[in-house]
Amino acid sequence: MLARTADNLYWLSRYMERADFLARIIEATQRLASVPRASGKDETEWESALIASGAEETFHANYEVADEPNVVRFLAFSEDNPSSIRNCIEYARTNARAVRTALTAEMWDAINSAWLDLQNFNGQGEAMHDREETSRFLEFAKATSLVFDGSAYRTMLRNDAYWFSRVGLYIERADNTARILDVKYHVLLPETESIGGSLDYYQWTALLRSVSALTAYRWIYRESVQPWLVADLLILKQEMPRSLLACYDALVRFLDEIGQAYGQQGPGQRHARTVMRRLEQASIKDIFQSGLHEFLTDFVEDNSRLGDLLTQQYLLN
């Protein structure tokens, strides 16, 4: 496979996963912002949404206040934000069009139909005070990602095209899970609120909802929401599809398939296995003792490093 084709497939999947994540972040933040705060400030949650999305610096270069209308407009519609939902779908379609012959008909229909439907939302970014319209757009973004991912899983041959698309998806998913977990623990809880308080409960519940993990949490732990158990679920539970361990289990598997197909392992495979071993050997007690924020920061850097290694190894012409 040409490096250019692999790169298009890799980024196509990353952009679709990112659009889904941003939609979930906005929904979760809307829920959190509706909970009364003792401090009287309602900007904290929206600032945290920007931090989780990695768009804080770009946002403040364009807006002064991190309130709901500005943040929703920026994360969902802004052309000035390279990672807005609108731009993610646009970029995904551009990548898909470049590798049209490597996609199944169902995959192309999913992304092209989404791109056409996206045009119906033109101008909506100026009316983000309308919660109903915002909700409709976010549901559209999540459904688009779900349909695209399902069509890839159900219709693609299990060859290098599929493997590169899955690698892009799981690198993006791991990054998103780590960021939202880190932001919740490190940013959202105010100094005046104790861990385990009512506000803390609502925040962790909203986080679980944002990654579709609330039901899974109840099935596994069968008790009220606790920060260390949420972290355990999203970091170390391999049966949880969005956990860091599950993402790296998939990454190691697909990278090994690529290595076997091309007859050579490389730094990308070795780095992924190193991260995987570190996750397998970790315990949630040790993670909290050494610092959850530090652990997640190191993970995000390692995950980004994997993306850089794979770019050098496979995706450059």
C-alpha cells in the first residue's frame, strides 16, 4: 500500500473519532453546567471542555469569554478551529475521497452522506443559544461516527487498509479518554468541594455518560460512582472498549498484523508493546499514589509519540 493511502485511511478514522468525542464533550459539559455551583461560576466547565479538546489556546485567540455559546460555536462549527466537528467531518470526507477505491461502498456512503447533510447546518453556528438545534447537531455527529465505524467493521476486508484505519481510530480514542479523565480530575473539582461530594458525583457520572460507560460501570462495580473506580474502568479494564488498556490491546494487535504483512517490525510496534506492558502491570492504587494527573500526562505523551513513530515508519511518502 502507498504511504499516502495509509495516511489518508489513518486520518480519516481519527477525524471521525474526534468528531464523536467533541460531540460527547459538549453534551457532558451542558449537563455539568446545569448543576448549581457554590462558587457561582459557570465558566469552569466550559473552560475544561476546551482543555479536554486541546483547543484552549486557539479559542482564547478568538474569544474572550469561555461561556456556552462561544465554546459550542467554536468546538462545533468554527472554521478557525481545525478540530471543530464541522472541520473534522470536512477533513474526513477529503481523506475518504482521496482513497475512494480503498473504501467499501457503505463506508463512502456513510461519510459522503454526512458531508452532504452537514451543509444543512450552514449558518447554525450563529444561533448556538438554541439548545434544540445544538442537540440535533450533536446527535448527527455521533450518529455519523457510529454509522461510519460500523460500516468499516462490517464491510472491510481484514487487510492493511483496515488495519491502518483501526490504528488511527484507537490512537485517537486513547488520547480522548485520557484527556477527558485528566481534565475531570485535575480541573473540574473546585477547591471547596471534597472528593465524594454531591457535585463530584454528578461530574463523574457525566464523564461516564460522555464515554458511554455508565451502564458498564454499574455492571462491573455495582456500587455508587467513585473516582478511583471510574479511573480503574477507563484505564485498566480491558473489557471496556474505550479504556486505555483496551485501546492498546487493539493497537498492538493491528500493528502486529501490519508488521507481519510487510515482513518487518519497527519502532512503532515496539513502543506500542512497551505502553501495553506498562498498563498491564499498573494498579489503580499505584496510579493514584503516584498521581493520576502525572500518569495520564505521561500516557498522552507516549500516545502522541506512537503517532509520530508510525508517521515516520509508514505514513510519509
